[in-house]
Amino acid sequence: MKKGYIYRQNKPVHWSPSSSQQLIGTTYIHPIREKQCKIIDVSHITKESGTGLVHIAPDHGMEDYEACKKFDIPTSCPVDEFGIFTFEVSEPTFEAQYRLEQFTLSRSEWCISHRRSWGVPIPIFYESETDVPLLTDSSVEYIIEIFKNMDQMDAYRKGNDTMDNVWLDSGVLWTFILKQTKKKDFKTISDLHLEGSNQHHGWFQFSLLTSVAINDKALYSTLITHGFVMDEQSQKMSKSLGNIINPRYHN
């Protein structure tokens, strides 16, 4: 079976159904696992909330479990009776890799400068009359010493561009580790990067971009992503949302 097709009686079809009822009983190919899946009709999914068409997770919800049981759809639990991950845990590895690849391949060019009144300034200066920039290797490394000794320092004005602080700073953090360990020959600088799944478009990606740009090799050999702690409304606990549990007031 091919990706991107819906199947009726094991034959691929392309059509725009006039009713959702026409989808019931059809199958499709999972875009990542390339597994044939079935579209079923269940009572706890309604058109009053959302699209009326959702994925189900029989291993993580009782209603989803009962629905799959009714249609003889097998379930899978990747943790054994001793609380140890089974071999099935290796399957999401491809999905995480796929997600990082898609974020990286579809990203736009990274503009590392911003016009802000705060942040790490870019050490570039402009000639006041011609607006010609002054930015050389020596000016970056010795900018303070150079301008201390310049006779016509008043002829220049400071630029207002600052670095993309959050992602550039975190993206080049590995350079400090490399400096501390004094490594010169390495396969990867980091054995493991561990963060939340939202970092596929953040720290994971920017660390990878800077390392490949400078060293022509990936920064890390392994990525592990974790989920998030949710509140009673199924929202991610966040300090900005004010829905966290303060450990100082809970035993």
C-alpha cells in the first residue's frame, strides 16, 4: 500500500466524501510508521467539539481502549510487569528523528540579530556619514582596545543590533564545554542531550546547526525527549500560566 491514499476494500481511492459516514470502514497508511490503520466510529467523539476526527490512544485512555477492543484493534504497552521498557520503546526513536529532521529541513534562514534595547550587542560600528560598517576579526576580539586608541572615535556611532540571545547563547554552549575539556579530536561533544519535546525546534536544533556549521559534525550522539507535567485542566504546568505546584507549600 502507498502513502497518502485511503483504501476501500484494499483498493486505493482519492475522493472528497460528502459525509463523514463515508470514511467509516476505510483504512489509511500511517505517515511515519507506514502501518495500515482503520477509521472507526465511536460514540465519545462528537462533532460538537473540534473536528470530530481524532486519533485514539488505547494504551492511555479507557474510552479509547474500549473502542479498540470493540473493533478488535490490538493495543500495546511498552512497559512490562517490572516497570522496564520493552523492545517496542525503540519505535518512537524514528518518530523523534523524523520530527527533528522535519523542523530542520523546513526552517527558514536563521537571522541571529535583533533590534532590541537589551541583549548582547553585536560588536559592529558604522561610520556616521557613510554608514559603512566596521566589523573585522580583530575588531571583534579587541574592540575595546581598538576604540580606546582611536583618535576619531566620535566619528562613529554604535549599532542597535543585538544577538538572538536565547537560541544563540544556548546553541553555542557546547563551545565552553569543549574549551573546558580541551578536546581537539572527538566524534561527538555530547553523548546525550535531554530536554522536552518542544526543543525539537529550539535547543536541539540550534545546537545541531552551530556544531555542523563550525565542526561539520553533529554535536550529540543521542537525543532523549520527555513530556510535561499537566494540571487538572490538561494544560502544561508553567510559571507564566501560574498553574504550577509550589513545593514550599506542599509536603
